[in-house]
Amino acid sequence: MTIPDSESFFMNNGDSCLPLTPEEEKRIIKELNDAAEANPKEGSLYYLVSSRWWSQWQKYVQVDENTEQSSIEVIMDVPCRPGEIDNSLLVDSNGESNEPVLRSFLQEMLDYVLVPEEVWKKLHEWYKGGPAFPRELITQGLSRISIVEIYPLHLQVIDSRDDSIQNIHISKKACVGDLHNKVCRILELEAEKVRIWDYFQRTKHALLNNFDQILEDAHLFTNQYILAEVQIDGFWPSGSGMDSTGNELALVPVEPSRSSFTIAGGPTLSNGYVTGFGQDLLHGSSLNSTFRDAEDSYDPSDTSNRGDGGLTGLQNLGNTCFMNSAIQCLVHTPPLVEYFLRDYSEEINKENPLGMHGELAIAFGDLLRKLWSSARTPVAPRHFKAKLARFAPQFSGYNQHDSQELLAFLLDGLHEDLNRVKNKPYFEATDANGRPDEEFADECWRNHKARNDSIIVDTCQGQYKSTLVCPVCSKVSVTFDPFMYLSLPLPSTATRTMTVTIFHGNGSGLPMPLTVTVMKQGCCRDLVRALSSECCLKESEGLLLAEVYDHKIYRYMENPFEPLSSIKDEEHIVAYRLPLDYGKHLRIEIMQRSKDRFKSEMSNSGNHKLCGTPLITCLAEGNHTGADIQAAVSVVLAPLLRTKLLIHPNQMQTCMDNGSGPCVDSTNLMESCGPCSNNVDRTTSNTETEQACSREESFSLWFFDDRFTGSRTPIENDTIVSLGTSIKVVLELSDRERDFYDFSYLEDLPVVFKSGFPMKKTRQEAVSLFTCLDAFLKEEPLGPDDMCNHYGGLGGGHYSAFAKMIDNSDWYNFDDSHVSPTSEDAVKTSAAYVLFYKRVEDDHAMDTAESSHAYSASG
């Protein structure tokens, strides 16, 4: 790709220059950005640009080409060219360094955008400004995920001569040699006269003299101290453990000597599995080194006595409370404590391609034993976090994370590292096929255990029953699936008020609008249930939801899982009371229009406008004629009659024979129908009597096409109705005939919700564990032992853990390094986020089971 020379873009005029057009800037930046994204390489530089300035530039060059503006809008709203690049919002104003320091906890897109180096150079050439924040593209973890390192390691270098502190920012992918050179440049000293120590919490841990080692593997954490010792007159400062030649001196250990066996029963430090990662820990120190990591300063033999153990806190390494709370819950789970305190080396599965070669299990076991040692000094889980970041790069760095997500990864990783099954057999998925649940569940569990067998499966896994029903053929499929944790949904407390008009398909009542309250995130099935309860629906009846638009059925809502969000407030929704098995009946959709407004001879040329709301009734299965349809229409129109001259007895009997069922109103009225009964009302005119007894002359029915624009076919008594699931007919009434009916019930349907209408506020039910479980068990298309608490919102907060001790059942609060006793009542808090439950053996134990041991929360 050839980029034109910058001289062709600018015309020098003293100190000023003429910028490019917005279109040219946009084209050049796009070409540079596309070229960089097409070939990203590790070590490539990206620059942070303030989102505010970037959005101004995008508006200037009109990046959003989909936005259509009129010519007047373009003239009135001409975007201005942005000023200098302003990254001041990204700078930490409290920084003491001479160089600008990036603010903590910035979010991409919200606070900044990343642009390739060539894009930054071109923008800076055009606009100047700054400051510049170059960041390197690095790879993390075994999967070598590429990310831009926004926040490099921040190290505080202490000069041993005067205890002064200098701040250094360096990539975690840099080598120890790079760090050493940078320290020498800051102190302005020769390299051979300076050596650096891992000085975490102002305690010497390891001499950093393996210059080829990556800082990420050296277990260095942001904001920690680095001690720079300066050689004076050929001697290093006293007490360092080495002479002037760099040889180690024989010093008396100031801590208990290490046992020759580690937690898994193997050789010291490596658990019998020497890995490259484990060897890195030994660089620059011997097995007898006085300067050990705080994690290692314990005697494994002390763990045989648990009386004083389990009350050790975990130091916060920088937003690691999410990890600390989850770990405390796991290390206070009795079966895991018993397992990891004994020799488990024979169960480590190094060959499992789904595992971490046993390294995660060893690191977790080491940490558990430290926490269960008799010492109460808080442990810094640096080694464990380094392992975690190696296998799960998403947890690297010092951003806030979700405790449950970490727990899910950790349990799965421990299971694969400790899976006793070396060669997994293959099993085809099967169905219950009518077998008893207990028999099929046992088979599913045996198949699962044949492939997955570990202490995690023994302790943390179970089964739940899953039932699927095919919406087409109604086939029921039952499976038993393993689970390790239940992610419970928060039940929706947001409700919605909906008004629906109920119509009787058998003519047993007048239309009636009903207003119900349903969950806002519910589905049509929830609406049908609410309406069924409100209108006292019979067991033999069902409701058919439909949307009415322009006096026609616009759509039927027969899918019970259709979300209610698809129904807008301004729509007109109706529900028809029909037989429960209305799908097996012939459905008649009846629309109305006035005969006098549209002449019959204009049927093929007029604009046939409908009126009112469609009615629906059903006929039983079988062959039907036009007379059957006439009778069914008469029944469904019966409640709308203004007079008691209602239905001829012959037509009522025909309607009942066809499955529509007699309507209560029509039966009562028919008994007093003068001209049509034995007790004829002689005051009724002959004309009215003929109209009441001869419904064929009172209205006419027609078959129309779906658009009501083509030819129409009259429905006579002897018309044969073609077989099908539904038919559409149009009812024509003259103005005089319409006087017999009150069609106002079919006009002006209420909308689903009228804005501005005052609604009575109801008290929302508080969210509890039981409502969450109910939401989990809801159909779709225990006492806590450990608990993880979360204090705060979705964007951040703090985690802590409550745990019950194994031996004395006392509760303790684990808040990072701080451990304090607490009461059982204090454990019951709304901050509970992750809960651990102890499995009970039988139903009777449920009533007397004690609450479980730990839980974690955040805020």
C-alpha cells in the first residue's frame, strides 16, 4: 500500500498549514487501520486516544455513512474540525512521576480507543497534542491470546542506600534483564554494581538474577516493591546472604525447616512433577534460602492438627477479593479439606488434554495446606494467581472479575487435573423411553462416572432431570444431566398491565375487556393464564389470542412462548373463548360490513371497507353446509340482539348439533320468543315475526379472498363448505337490520395500555433464594454451608466470605487478610451471591440439617 507523501497534504504558510478535507482524512486513516489489522504482530504498538476526542473526529469526517440528512440539516449542522488531541482525561492527576501516568480502571470505548501506531502518527502529524500512551500487543497464557497491555507492571524500586523510592512501568512480558537495566539507568549506576530483589511487602523473597526470565513468571505483582542493592567498596549490604563474589553464605535459617514431603507426598517443591514453571521458582535461590515467599513459610507437618488451622486470611494482591472469597469457600468444604491434606499424588492426571497437567491441582493443594497450617499470618497467593493467569488469561492482571466465573473455572480445572479416568469410553446419548426415573437416572450417572471420576465429582456434582416436549408432535424426551453448580436467574419483578377484550365463541355472553398484570419479560402463556383466571375459564375451554388491525385478524398468537415484548401498548388484542380442542374444529372467522354502503353489483370494483371486530366460532369436525354456517353465525350474534326476537328453534337445534353448543342467553330468550313459540305475542307485527323467524332474510354471508378485493361468493343453505381448518366469511347487514343488534360492543376496542392512565402501584416481592429457584425451575422454549458475598453493583464492588469451621461449627468472616468471628444470624444477608450447600442423605434429614459452611459475597 502506498501512502501519499505528507507534503501533498499540507501547504506550509508560516507556522500554519492547510488541513486535508474530512473525506481525505477518513480515507487515509481507514487504509492505515486496515493494513495494521490485517497483519497484527506481537510487539506491535497501539496508542490510547480519548474517546471524547475520537468521537469528535469521527463526527468531523462523518464516519457513520448510514446517517441520512437532508440538505438543510447538512447546512445547519456542519461539524467542526476538532482541536489538538486531548488525552488529559486519561491522565492520573495524582501521579507523582514526571511522565504522565494512565488513570486506573479505564474502560475501552467508554474512556479510550486503541489505534495502531501508524494511525497515531498520522493523527498526531495533523492535530498535534497528546500526551502519548503507547502500549504493546502481547500474548498471554498457554492459548497465547493476543491483547494490548493497557496497564504494564508498576514497580516501586527502593534504593538500599537511602530508602528512596522510584516508580517504574514495564511490560510483564519483559525480561528480568530489562528490569535490571532500567533500574540501573534510573539510579545512574553501572550494571555490575546493582542487584535487584523481589521485595514483596518489604520482605526479601528471591534474588532476581536470571536475566532471561520473563517478569510474568517471576511472580511480580503491580505496585509491589523491588529492592535495589548497591555494591559499596566491593561489598554488598550486610545481611544479604552473599559475599562480594556472589556466593551464598551459610546463614542460620530464621524459619522452620521445610519437610522433605509436600502435600501430595512427593519430593519437596515439585510434588514429584518437575515442570518448567516450577523450576522458575528456584532461579536465584537454593532450597535452604532464608528468603522464602510468604506462601512457603509454613511447616506441612503442622497440618495434621487442624485445631488452630483454617483461620488464615488471604492478602489482596490488587482487586483479587473475587479470588480470595472463592478460595476461602473451597478450602472450608470438609471433603476437599480431607482430600488435599492427605497424599493425592497418585490421582494427579498429567496426561489429560482437558486439564492443566496437574499444576492447578498442586498449586491449589499447596495453598490449602498453607491456610490450614497453625500459623495465622495472612498468605499472599502469588504462586496460585500466577498459575491461574497462565491457564486462564482472562483472570490475569488486576481488574475486577466475577467470583462465580472463577469458581466455575477452578472446579472444572481441578476435576480434570484429578480425573481418575485416563481413557474415557464413548457412550451414545439415550432417552428414558418410558423407563422409571430412578432406573434411567442410575444409568446416566454410571455413564457419567465412567468418563468423569474425581473428588470434585464426588463432592460437587449431581444430576437434574430435564424434560422436553416437542411442540409439533408432543413427543416427551427425558434426560438426566450432570451439574456442578446452578446459575439461578434473578426473577423479574417488573410487571406490565395489559387490557384484552374477551369474546365468547359460543354466544354465551357479551364481549368484555379485562385488565391483567403480567411479568414484563413473560410470554403469551403467562397472559393466557392471567386471563383464564380473571374470566373464570372452564376446564373444557381454551383462549385463542389474536391481534385486530383494520377490522381484520392481523395475526394469531398461538405460540405460547412468544414474548410479550412483541405486543405493543397501542395494539388491539382480543381473546376468543373456544372449545379446549379448537384446533380440531372448523374455525369460522366472521367479519362485518354494511350492505347499503357497498352495492352488490360493485363487488368486483368497489372499495370494500370492513367495520367492527371479527368474531370467531367453531363447528365440529365433519361435512358442513351453508345452513350450518348461518346457524353458527346466528348463535354468536345472539348476545348483541336489542330485542328478544332472537333465534328460530330450528336454527338453534342445528347450531347445537354442529358442536357450537347452546348459549344460555339464546335459550332463555327463545322460550319467550313470541312469533317462534307456542305462546305467540299477538301484539308483534307480522313483519317483525317474519324477520325474526327467517334469519336467511335478515343477513347475508359471503366468502371473500384474504384481501377482500376479489370476487365474492354467496353462502346459501345448500352451499357445500370445503374441508379445511378455518374459513373466513363476511357478514352483510343493512342499516335497518343493524338496528336489531348493538354493534357498539364490537367498535372502539381498548388498546393494550393507554399511556398516562393512572395505575395502582403494587408492592414488589423481595428477591429471595426461593424466588430464584422458582425462576430456575420454571418451564422454558437446602441451608448454605459456605457463602460468597458481593457488596456493590454490577460494575464493581467487594467480595468477602462467610465460612463455618469444620470442627466446632463456628462461623467466621473472611475479608481478604482480615478474619473475624461472626454469628449465624449475621450470615443471613442480602449480599449473598454464591452459596455452598451440604448434600443431605435422606428426606428426614432435610428438617434437621444444619446450614452449610461457607458463602461468598461482593460489593
